[in-house]
Amino acid sequence: MPDTTGPLLIVGGHEDKAGEAAVLRRLVALAGGTRAVVGVVPTASADESRAVATYVDAFERLGAARVEPLFVRSRWEAVADWDRRAGAVTAVFFTGGDQLRITSTLGGTRFHAWLRARHREGLVIAGTSAGASMMSDVMIVEGDAAHTPTLNTVRLAVGMGFWPGVVIDQHFSQRGRIGRLLSALAQNPAVLGVGIDENTAVEVDFARRTFRVLGQACVTVLDGHGIRATNASESRPGQPLALTDVVLHVLPAPWEYSWANRTPREPEAAPGTKEGEA
């Protein structure tokens, strides 16, 4: 049977909302264009009303039919009948803030189960910044990006599990976070590290087991599957980590990456263009 799982749109933060807004425009298109009904979940934000107002304005300007605030402030509220309350949404978007606020409030609840079931049926799930980090099953909670990678460079937790087998970091190049993603990889070498720059996103296609890069900057992929040596299990807190044979890719739009065979794919040239032409 064909895989009907909906796409993920995972944004590295600080996406353009007032100009061309290419990343958010793509979310509206995935959700149905002028028929799109976008539910905005501001659970991560310290100022939920302001976060919702920002994205209501953005998605309405980009042509969505309707934008629905989905306020879930506690685990008690997460046990509601969400299929009745929000069954009409065609996409759910998580705002930025604190990713641990998302997982501790929503993880394992009826709201979480509703999202996973709807996602398997084709619902688009998207998120920015904290709403990006929580997408994986291994989640970066916090970490020191300014120092040599060590075991205590990064703190990990369980994410929402929409994209298994990866660990995601955001604001990646802008905040120099390659060290903390390497630290996460040292502790979980079987997962794929995906670092997403600001105003940049990955569009995840489960049927093809690929993702495509969108937006202004780049996505860094760290593949530790072939790591031959690491001192992660023996090192003490603060001791520098050893890692060998990590594969690194830096991919701008519109490059693709297959996590099925762990290879990037260069975009095909537009018809009628020659190599080197714009």
C-alpha cells in the first residue's frame, strides 16, 4: 500500500513572514492553498497570544482559507476530543520558544495521539525553531555551542517522534551549533544529524524517504553511521570527544537528501540551461 503519511516542514527559525515568505508560502501550498486550514500551536512560546497573532497574519496574507489557534496550555487540556475541536485543519504549525515545553505538555497525551494518527492519514505537520527540534525522537533540549564537543556539551530528551531516526538542530550556522550536533551524534551514532539554518527548511517526504531543502541558506547533514572510533562511552564530563569518519554534507535549496541510502542528490538543471548559466 502507498505511504499516506503527510509531509513535515521543519524550519530553522527566523523565517521570513512579511516579504516573499517562501518557506511559509510552501506550507500553505502543502496544506491546500486557498483551501488550507492551518492550526497554530503556540505551546512552546512564553507569549502564546502574540505568537498566534504573528502567524495568523502571515498565513492569512499568504492565502490560507482559515487559521485556527490551538491553545494547549496543560496536559489536562491535551486530553480534549481534538478530532472534534480541530478535525478540519489541513496543517498544524508549532511556533518557536522552548521545545521542552512542547514535549512535557503534549508528549503521550490524547493531543499527541491525534496528531500522529492524522499525520499518518496525510496531515501536514510543521514547526519552527523549538517547533523544529521536537520533530525527532531524539531531541536536543539545550547545549553549549561555543566550546569543544564533550558529553556535557548537549542535553538530550525524547521528542515527539514525527521523524524517527534523526536529531534536529535549528538556528544552526547562525549560532555555530555544529559542536553540539556532533555531541548528540556521538551519543546516538545510528541517527542522522540535521542542522537547519535560519529562514531555511526541510520538506520531508516519507513516501520517497527523502527531504528537500527550501529557503535562503543551507542544511547541514551529519551522518555518523560509519563512525569507526569514538570515546563517548569512556569519556568523562568535560573531556573532549573523539569521533572519526563522520560524513558531512552542506546542502542549499533545492538539493535533496535520501535517508534511505544516506546520499544527497544534486538538483537537475532547468530545461534549456547550460552548466554555469543562471
